[in-house]
Amino acid sequence: MATQTQPTRRKRPAPGGNGRMIALLISVVLVLAVTAILASESLHAGQPAAPVASKEPAQGEQFTVAREPSSVTLMAVGDDLMHITCVNAGKQADGSYDFNYMFDYFRDCVQSVDLACINQETPFVNDPAQYSNYPCFGGPTAIGDALVETGFDIVTHATNHIWDKGEVSFYNTLNFWKKYPDVTVLGIHETQEDAKKIRTVNKNGIVISFLNYTYGLNGFVATEDWMVDLLDDKDRIADDIARAKACSDILIVFAHWGTEYMFEPVQDQLDWAQFFADEGVDVIIGGHPHVLEPLDVVTGKNGNKMICYYSLGNFISHQSNNYQMLGGMASLTITKDDDGTRVTEYALEPTMTWIKQGQQGKLFYGMRLRDYTDDMAAIHTVPSCGVQTMWDLYYDIVGDTPEAQVPGTRDESGSATGETDPGTETQPDTAA
């Protein structure tokens, strides 16, 4: 047992004798000090006072320590649109399915960021007899396994195709994701109580909330109106936004909207974007048109700036025109410091669906356009997918300034839009 050392007591001087002498000396010193001060004030009258040193905080006094900035990097890609040919391309010799190869050229990109998002356009079904193509899609759950294996953290399911196979496949999709509790699934709900919950992710001390809405359900109607988040009732959505903002630092909305194969946002998108900006949303990431649309910055009614990716197009699909092979990757850096939380960098980078002929049929890959080579272009099964052609198409859509794709360099007051004429038919051979 350690011995505790007692503090040493200082002895009090005895009265009289030396005490009186010390008191006399102190009095003399004080008189001299006062005299010197008065003389100094007389000499320096009318001059500004000398600066006073800052006060050291006393014991127990509260003071603020500057916070070290924290940040989150986030990326999102467009539609994982699994046509039946894409489904067949994942079938193995034993009858199982594996779609991991589709992300071989993109996996490092996904795993290099803190959060990665993708739009899973089509629902999952358990019966292989239900695997199907346009107009009503259905594919195996192995698609979801590949997304997880690749490293995607956020999956959006509020799409116009989520009800293509009815309530059974809707619940198949929900039940599949239960085995991956770390993946945040947006836009669909198992119960009415679940539909009221705001999805949030806390990463690096930054809380991000997510909402996901679709304009419709391919002509179908869900069994209950709370099952799929629809882009319809502005009062309800405004309430969602208010609750999401109250429990997070940043709010990102994924919107399934617009008109297919339009290279610029239509009026409905513009109206909804303004609504979201007015309500204080920080970022919109859009999909559904199956082609790339521009990035813009929308000013809200309070002067706030909202970053808006109108459409990221397709990431993986089997459509038949070069402009349907071109997609986009949204990149964000979110920073939190003593001044608050905000998006400090944002970018739009082109992606590419590469389709080549394999031994058993066509194979499908998603990648960044920067990784797409002339050799790949030479064997692409979709005509007119040369490297330079695809870059030209990208700039035709988003604007001619390379700075439009560089994080943090975009003028927040401007829009990287442009008239486009890709020179190809406007309707695909394989519809979505």
C-alpha cells in the first residue's frame, strides 16, 4: 500500500520583532510605487494606453477550444438497371448467380470513400421464373449481394419499378436487406411505424440524413400508401424534411423524377428542386431519365444554396444507344468545424457502361469514363462508344468547361447546362 505524503505546512511568523520591521519596509515600498505610478500617468497623459495582456482562464472558468475539422467523403452513381440480359450474364454453371464481376473496374473507387450510394432500380424476386425484362423487372437477390460485396453503403429503392412484381417481391426486397443491417435502405418500408423513421448515418462525427422519393410506380398502386415514399404531397414531404434537418447536420434527398431520355431537367424537376431548396435541403441526387443531366446550384428562399444533380443516368444497363451508356458519379466532401457543417467540395464525373461479348453471352461493367480505353471501345457491343465520342457527349450535356467536374471549383451562382444533340435516336430499342 502506497504511503500518502502530507503537504508541508508553512510556519506563521511570530508577532513583534522582525514582523514590525517587515511591515515598515512594505509600507515604504508601497509609497514609492504609488508615487512612480502617478508620475508615469502625468508624463503620459493623453497618450493611448498600452495593450493589456490576455487574461489566463482561472481555475474552473469555462473557455472554448477550437474544434478540429472533420469530414466525410460521399459518392453516388445512377441506375443499376438489370435487364434480363444483365441477369443472365450473372448466371453460373451450377445455376447460382454472381454479379460481382460487374464492379471489377469500380470497386476501388467505391471503397476509397466514406459512403457510397447507388440506385437499385429493379426489385428482387425469389422465383427464377419471375426474372423478367421491361416493362416489369425482376431479378435475383444476388444483385444485392454484389452491391454489398463491392462496398455500397446506401441503396435507394423508391423507383418506378419497385412494385413491378407486386407486394410479394416488394417484401422479398425488404427481407433480403435484413441480413445486411449495416446497409442503409431508402424509400421503402415494412411498417407504418418504420415509414416515420428518418434514415441517418453518423460518420466521422457528422450526422447525415437521407430521404428518397419516386414520382410513381409504373402505373401500379402500393397496397398501403406508406410502403413506398412518393413524390406527391408537399406538406408531408416538408414535414419529412423538417424532421430530417432536426436530427442531422446535412440532408441529402434522392429524387426519382423527370422524363426519360431528356438531357435537361423538365419543368416538374425544376419546380420540385426549388421546393426542396426553399425547405432547406442541402443536396439532391436525381435519377430515372436513364441519361445524364446537368449539375446545378439552386438558391432557396432564405438565400441558401442547394447542390442539385438532376440525373446521374444509368450505371449498369442493357440499353442500345451510346447516350444510355453514359452516366455520372456525384462526389461530395462534407466538412464540420466551429462554423457549422456544409458541403465544401462537389463534383460530377462521367461514368460508363461497358458491354462486351463473352463466351456465353454479353458481359456488363460499370466504370468511370476516365478508366475506359480505346481497346474497350473497339469491342463495345453498342455502336459509337469511342472514348472521345463519350467525352464529347458528356461535355455537350454538362457544359464545355472542364472545371465543371473538378471539386470545389464550380461557380455556385451558375449552372453547367447546355443544349445537346447527341445525334442519335431519342427512343431506346430496349426500354426501361
